Amino acid sequence: MTTVEIEYCVPCGFLSRAEDVQHALLTTFGEELDAVTLSTGANGVFVVRVDGEPVFDKSEADYDVDGIVRRVRERL
């Protein structure tokens, strides 16, 4: 099964974004995922990894929950 990690910047206040993505992934994929974990970071980080491989990095793309869900779907 698949594990998703969401690393987010604490000082930037990205916790709510991370929770939104986590909720969307768990709602959409449910039992297809082993875990959707939140990992704290700094320096503006917001990265979503599927089994350790980045599928979204806010430094490379605009934040879009639906877009992140699509990128995770491609990896399942």
C-alpha cells in the first residue's frame, strides 16, 4: 500500500493547508492508503511525497488541493 507525507512550514502557518490536503486524500482514497502523515518543516516548505517521491512542491507549482489529489491518484 501507499504512504503519503505532507511536509509543511510551521512558521508560515501552512498547517491548515496540510490538513486540507490530508482530509482530501483520506476522503478520496480512504483504504487505498496506509497513512497520510504531517511532517513539520520551516523556510516556506510545502511538499507532498508519495512513498518518498515528491509529487508536489509549492516552490514549483501553485497550491491547489484538487491538483495535488490528481498527482497522488497518478501514483496509486
